[in-house]
Amino acid sequence: MPDSTRPSAEEIIRYEKDPRTKIATLTLDRPDALNAPTAAARLRFGDLLHRANVDDEVKVLVIRGIGDDLGSGADITETMEMHAAPTAGPLLSELGLDEEDDVRYPPKGSYRYGGTPSQWYANPGAGCRSLQDFKKISILEVKGYCYGWHFYQAADADLVISSDDALFGHPSFRYVGWAPRMWTWAQTMGLRKFQEMVFTGRPFTALEMYECNFLNSVVPGTSWRRRWTSTRWPAPAPGRPTRCSCRRSSSRSSNSTRASTWAPCSPVSSNRSAGWPGPTATT
């Protein structure tokens, strides 16, 4: 159910491809709301990934955000309005349905009222964990805040390049306590660091996320664009697994200095204060 007070899904998520390079770019363009995707925008995100997955003119997908931040999560204000609406229309629309489909949404207070969106968020079509099912190369550019829905994308992309000022986390640990397919984050970060993120609720800096193998590189400013746009990408191999098997392999030398086969730019400490976004924060 579209809301005229919010930008359309097409305005929030822009998509373009270059058949010559076979690189597609998906741009989150709602900087005044920290690039928060609405329910309709999340459906568009899932649909665009499905299209790119099929499209033979695309073999690399780059995801980026406009403004100083990648984003701090979905539009929580919209979510609250959906649950407070007098009819189930808005909740059904998040599932790609409408009231004319003769579908009755589970009543409030029932297990399925909360369980229905929980299951849906793990579905590729929901636009939350869609990158987990993307069979081509995905690259995410991170800067500033990377929380909530945007943190999902960082966890699921094949390659993640972060600016040195980025902060990572998921605020719903504080008031929900779970997220769809959360176990995959423990696999990426390592159990100890993931437990620290969940139990303390504090944001992690780009340097910390690099050290626990969540990031491929930490670079100053926006220099990541020069690095990846000049790369010649091989065609994805048939039967390529959902999770990229070419993630950086790293080792510790005798003096505990990090060694990496990707030879990433040297990580630099963040000069951004470590704190959650203000009252406009979303999840």
C-alpha cells in the first residue's frame, strides 16, 4: 500500500547496468532518511537481484548508497504505522499481497502474527537476505553507518569494501533479540566477536570488522571505487555456491601481523565517534 508521503520504491532504489562491462549498479538513494528502504523498496530490491541473477548481461553487482552513510536499517516508522493500521492491507503488501487476494492476515496476539514476517524476511523475495541466494559476484561499498537491514547486505555480499569511518551493528539486538538467519553472521565474524556484538549492543568500527574477517578491505574516503571498477571479473563458474568461496583467506605470522592473499589496503582507525544514530535511527 503506497504512502504518498514517502518516495517510491523506484526513487529509493535505482538500478542500471552496463552490457559492455557486465557490471550492474544498485544505488540506495534516500540520504535524508539514512537510505532506509520502505517495504515496497525491499520488495524491489529482491526483484532486482532476481533479475540480475538471470540477466546474462550482468556478472557483477555493485551495491552502494548516496550520502555519508550506507544506511541504518529499514524504515521503522513505516513498520510501526503498518502494525497500527486499522486493516491488514499494509502488512499484506509487505508480503507482496493485497486485500483483494482473499488472504486473511493472522490476528494480533497469535504466534503467526509475528511468525509470518519472520519467515518472510528469510525469503529471497522479501529483499532482506536476497544476496544469500545471488549466484553472481556481489560487491558492497560501506561508509558511515551500516546497521540493521544494511548490515544484512554487508554480511551477505561476496566482497565488502569499507571506508575507514564506518560503524557496524544491528540495533534490533536491543529490543527484538534476533534477526533472520543470524547464525550466518557468527560464521563470518567468528563466534566470540559475534557474541560481543550481540551482548554489548555496541557498534564495531571498520578496523574491528576487518580484523575479524568481516571486511575485505578498509580504505580511506571513497578510494574503493577506483579499486573495484578497474577490475576484470571472471565469469561465475557453473554451480557456484550461494556464499562466495573466494572470500579472503588470511593467516597470522609469527609476530601476529595480519597477512592476506587479497593484499588489502592497510586498515586505518576510525575517526568517527562510535555511537548509534540519533532519533531517526531505523532497524
